[in-house]
Amino acid sequence: MDVKQVEVRCPGCAHQLTVDVRTSTVLRAIPPGEVDEEGKTQIDPSRWDAATEQVSERVAEASDKLDAALEKERDRESRFDALFDRARDKASRREEEEPD
């Protein structure tokens, strides 16, 4: 059996740690007051609400970024046309200013 993560209790701070065995990194650290007598994490409703709100904000930000990118893409043709017109005007002014 290949174990990917183990749960241990820190002897110094009494946090319950979930450690990835392959990478030796701590995936989760739960303070002693947030673990019940069976060792399972107690769910704090305020933390859940904060996490839900954070995800909702990220979704809204992603939607705003997508809308901004789409608007920029729609304006691309007019920006290139304006740039081309300025370059053509500059080239025609140079031709008029050059002595033959």
C-alpha cells in the first residue's frame, strides 16, 4: 500500500499536521482547539463563509478581467487603423518635406 500523506501531532505546539510523504511538505496544520476527540477537524462556520466569499470574489474578478480582455480585443482593429493612419500621415509629410 502506497501512502501519500500522513497525519501527525506536533509535540511542540500540538497542531495536527497533514504531511505529504513524497514531498515532505506540510499540507495542512490544524490548531489543537479545532480538532475534536476523534482527531477530525471541526468546521468553523465563519471560516467557511469567509472562504465562500473569497471564491465568489475571485469568480467576479475573473469575469471582469475576461470582459476587459474582450473589450480590448474588440477595440484592436480601430487601434491598428488609427496607428496605420498616423504612420501614413507621417510618411506623406516626409515625402512633402523632402526636396527633389
